[in-house]
Amino acid sequence: MIKEHVIAACRRMLGPVVRLLIRNGVTWQEFAELGKEVYVDIARRDYGLQGRPTNNARVALITGLSRREVTRVRAILTGEKPAQQPTENRISVLLGAWHLDPDFLDAEGHPAALEAAGDIGSINHLLKRYAGDLPHGALLKEMLQLGLIEFAAGRYRVLARSYIRNPADPSIVRQAGRALHDHAATLTHNLDAHRAEPPRFERMATTPRLKAADLGELRSLIEKRGQAFLEDVDAWLAEHTVTAENHDTKTVRAGVGVYLIQDDERSDE
């Protein structure tokens, strides 16, 4: 039965997730409660009739939860404020803008050396446009300490195109959740026999028997070519991104992810 294969695939998929949860002190009870909330939320939103949320009885039937439990979980979901989507990491946004926004490029299209103050083409202008409500002084100090920018001769110069965050940074945990969601959404779309759209591109290049001594070379290859590929895609996305003021244009979140595969628990499946 296909259900048995789905359960087996889910067990394998959850391995890295559970390691993350245990490492950060998330208990089984907390995970189980989270699972209930997601089950109820998806059942309500995706399996309603005539575009309306599913009632508690139908949610109970679909999820296997009792009606009493569905009622309790649904009250939690509807009683809280809508979860705020995590904002993009501001340092990454700033570095990207410094390489792509014409207001911060020199005549040759390279990131310009920016003066500290000024209405146009200054570091102050860059922060106002892309740092949001974060403290500008603290953000600038952090970028200097990380070696992403430098200040010399009265101007700021950018030294890096991207920012690899510290694993202890909460923002990288949020990004991991988004990355797992994006990949899983593509996979589940492709596995949906009733999907209205064509399958989405999803490919892998793997071998179960790479010599351990060659792993460093593979890592360098992926970092070099993967970064170049993502910069090409990033530039294309920048050209096709509509401004926030254009409310009449339908938009979607779209892009591509590239990641190194290294599985110490080898499986020849």
C-alpha cells in the first residue's frame, strides 16, 4: 500500500528534524502538540467544502483526533494572533542590495564605496531602504565586526556577497524551517496525482559510494558552482521582482535552493 511507503519516507525525513529538536530541548510532548496543531490547521484549510474551513467533525474524521481534541486545538489556532512570518535576514538583504541596486553601484556596475551620510548612494540611504526597523547603528557595527564591510578613507566598502550565519543564530533555525518547507512542498506537489499544475523541477545527483577523501573536493565544487548559479538566479529575480507599491500585480514567492548532500547513515535505497 502507498500509505506504508509514505510512512517509511516520513520516518526517514523526520530523522534530521528530531535530531534538531532534541539538540534544542524540544520534548516529545511539545512535538506531539505541534503535530496536532498542524494536522488540524491543514485539514481545516485544505479539505473544506465550497472554499470554507472544514468543521470539527470532518477534521476529526480526517485526522483521527477526537472531536473534543479538535475543538481544543482549533481554539488555540483561532485564538492567537496570526503567526508572523520571519523576515529575511537583514544582513543578507543589505549585502544583496549593495550588489544589485543601481543606487549603490558604481559606473561599472560594481558595489560602490559609500559615504556615511547623504540622501542618495550613502550607507545611511542603504540602511534606510533595506534594514527596516532594526537599529541601524547596531547592524552596521555587526557587519564591521563580521568582516563583511570595512570603513576607510571616509567611505564604507563591501567585502562579501553573502553572509553565512552562525548556527547558534535563531535566524538560521527559522531559515532551516523555511528550506525544509520549500523542499517538502515541491516533493508533495509532485506526488499529488490530482495536481492542477505540471510537476516542479526537483533533481539530485548522488552516489552511495563516494570516497571519503574526495568529500572536500566535492564541497568546494558545490560551493563554487552553486554560489555562481544562485547569483545568476538572484540577478534574474531582481529584474523580475515588482515593487511593493504595485498592489494590482499578482505575485508569488519563488526561487531555487542548492545544498550539499552528505549522509553519514548511508542508504542504498
